[in-house]
Amino acid sequence: MSRIHEALKRAEQERAASQGGHVESLHPMDVPAVEAAGMPPVIERAPLSTAASAAAAGPAFSNAFTFDTLLARCAQSEWNPDPKSMLFFNDDERKYGAEEFRTLRSRLYQMREKMPLKKVLITSALPKEGKTFVAANLAQVMVRQHGRRALLIDADLRGARLHQALGTSSTPGLSEYLLGESDEFSVMQRGPMENLFFIPSGRTVSNPAELVANGRLKFLLTRVEPLFDWIIIDSPPTVPVSDSSLLANFCDGVLIVVRSNTTPFGMARKARLEFQDKHLIGVVLNGIEADSSPYSRYYYGVNGNNKEMQETVQG
């Protein structure tokens, strides 16, 4: 019997002996023979305790994650949406801007026939161009179709506004989840509109880009994606910070919002270049005058206008 074979046999006997059998001593020359053959000695590691495993993996998650589970564990929240900017929380079908969002919805469904499209990132070149307005109303118009479910996520950890538009709290939210302090049930809200769910931004953090890139957001999206028809993500503006480019890696498509007569052409172009290797699916023109909309004549007459609606979207 070769020296290597003998060493392996005796190592196996030693492991057996550690469980109550006879311990047979090893010859001093046997171990070098095993290492010389390119076979490092086997080191048996004790398994992590349950508590240690949970700590290493982050917050605990339910194994059976279904929509019924979500409904049972995600409590109903009190929302007071802004009536001037949230278009679909009432039955006013004539509200200015609503038809443009229906058109945008139709175009996204047409794109879905040609490519996988469920997770959509909404961004803009600069702040105050209407990306939050577009994200919120796009999620609302999606669930107005019977049986459709949408998850709206405020991933703007620098200047969150979605919770203000919806009239709800901002915490706990995405930052708490990314920090490992809360699970998905704790940070997700559902309000008065059926099948619309919302994850707010959470508390202010000092390292938003690092949190976005730590892997937890990708895990969250993979986990909740089967439960929703659409996931709409509001991101920070593209030019000042890097967050939106990071977030785009987890999404199927990107919509850039530009504001009519406001967004500089150079800034819009710079934002476009940030997503040249991503799926840029379109541009939304926001803030057009009511009389310039092709739908204003149909809904309001030649001189019609809705004074309450200060921000509009052209799909």
C-alpha cells in the first residue's frame, strides 16, 4: 500500500475515532506525503450557530413569501395624498394630465411585448424636474387596471419627496432595510388605493451610494418581483450624484424626465450619456402648458385649463 493511501486511510480512521472509535497514531512521515501530493489536509469547520447565521445574512426573511403573506403582514396605512399632484386617487377622469399617463402606460405595455420590462427607474438630469410626480402617478395609473399590482419605491435617499406627495410617513423605509434593521414587511406600506404598495425612503443616511450598492436592494427586488406587475423606482437626479446609475443596474428600463423650457439641453444630454449602456426606454416631457397638450381641446375646449394642476406630463 502506498504511503499516500496509508495516510488517507489513517486520517479517515482518526475522524471515526473522534466519534467514539479507536484512535490510531499517524507516522510522522505520512502528513508530508499527503501535502507533497498536492492534497492539503482537510479542516472541518463547526457550523455557525443559528443566531450567527442570521446576523451574517442580515434581517430575517420569511421562507413562504406570497401575496397573501404580504397582505397579512403589511398593515394598511393612512395616506392623505396631495390632490393637486396625485391624479388617480379620485374618480375625476377629466383631470388634466391623467390621459397622458394612460398613454405612457400603453406605451410601456407595448415595449413589454418586445423585451422584459417590469422594474422601471424614473430619473431626471437635475432636481425639481418632476421625476417624483411622474413616478407616483405612473404607479397609480398602473393599478387602475383591474388586478394589476404595483410597488412604488422611493430610492432617492438624498432628497425624498414621495412620502410627502402620498401624505404618509417616510420611516421605516428603504434605508432601514439596506442597513439590515428592518425586513420587507416592516418597510412596505399599502394605502387606500387597491394593489398599490409603497416603500418610502427611510431616515436620512450619510452614505446613500454605498447603501444602494451593498447588495440588499438587489435581493429585495428579486424577492418581491414575482408579486407585482410593475415596480416603479424614483431615483435621485442623474447629473449631480451617481446613485441613479447604480440603481439602473437593478432595473429593466430607465425613463428620464425633462422639464419643458427648463432643463438645459447639455444637462439632458449628459444624463442620457450616463445610461448609454443601460436600457433607456424613453423621455417624459414634463411641465407643458395645458393649451399645448393634444388632449386639452378634447377634454376642456379651446380655452380649457385646470388651474389646480401645476405640473403635467406629456407621455
